[in-house]
Amino acid sequence: MKFFISDTHFLDKHMIGNKNFAPRPYFFVEEMDNDIIKNWNEIVTDNDVVYHLGDVAVCHDKPQQKAFEKIFNLLKQLNGKIILIKGNHDSRALFKYIDKNNVELNGELKFSFQDVGALIKMNHCQYYMTHYPMMMGQVKQIINLHGHIHHYSVSAKENINVGIDSPEKDYLKYNKPFGQPFTEDDINVMIEQKATDFMKRK
């Protein structure tokens, strides 16, 4: 099964507490990280693929090697084969470190990398997966899954925010646990409900 997520921001102390920007209900970054890992692993197995659309972690520990080790140790705890798409907070040096220390899962490497984005076909649609939202204009059967804008929604029905803080989670019929990747069914519901929402606005 395929899963989708963005903007985990592991280790990012600026994301916790009562902040105006994408507030997360935690006092300690360790608590946030542990919840993301727990909720991720509740539905993702090692037979699944997760597309992570950028901003994996933010850690400024020195030396840089120490920061990379911290991030990698967290990522190794996550189930599934993980395809990492580079976000604005992800350095190429981090991706090179992960690739150098990559681990094997089911006869393949656990982590793979995309610098700009990835394209898949699913449910008779093309899905462009990028960190930054794409403004595609009027298109048919093309959906842009993205992150970056956290608790905002692009004013276009073809753009679906799959970030942890996405307000488009409200289109789902259940309370999505914090940090849990979106399933294919979640994505379908979000697309249908956002399209319906836009029809009502006309």
C-alpha cells in the first residue's frame, strides 16, 4: 500500500507549544517525535511505501554529523520503504548521509530520494508529488500532493496538502492521529470532498 505525508519536522523545537504558525500540542519535542513514530507505525508496515514530501527534520546540533545521526536514528524507527522528496529544510548533505548509511528492507534499500518530486499513477489519475504546491491551472485527472504550507490550503481543488498540519484533514470522516501518513483512501476522500466544497462556493 502507498502512504503520503509531509513536514514531519522531527526535532524541530520551533514547532511545539502555542505558536501562531502551525501550533502543535506538545511541550517537548521528544513527545512530538514519539507520537509521530507511534502513529506512523500503527498503520504502516514494512511491506508498504511511504512518500515523504519534504521537511523531514530540523536539527541544528553541532557538529553537523551529530545532527544527521539524530535524524537518521529517528527515521530508522519508521516502518516502510520511504521515498524522500527534498523540502526547503532538507539538505543534500543530509540525504547523502542517509544514503551512505542506508539499510536494507525486504531485499531493497529502505530510503530512496527525489530532489524535486515524483510522479505516480493511481486510481486513473496522475499524482505529482512535490514539496511546494504547484499551480497547474485547469487540468483533468492530475492532482498535486504537496506540503510546505502547513496549516494553509491552496485555493485550488487539484492541490491536496498532505502535511501533518494540513487543514484538509478536516475533509476526512474521522480524527486522523497526529503524524499518521495519509492512506490512498484518505487521499481519495480529500480530493472528492475538496471538489465538492469548491462546487458549493460557486
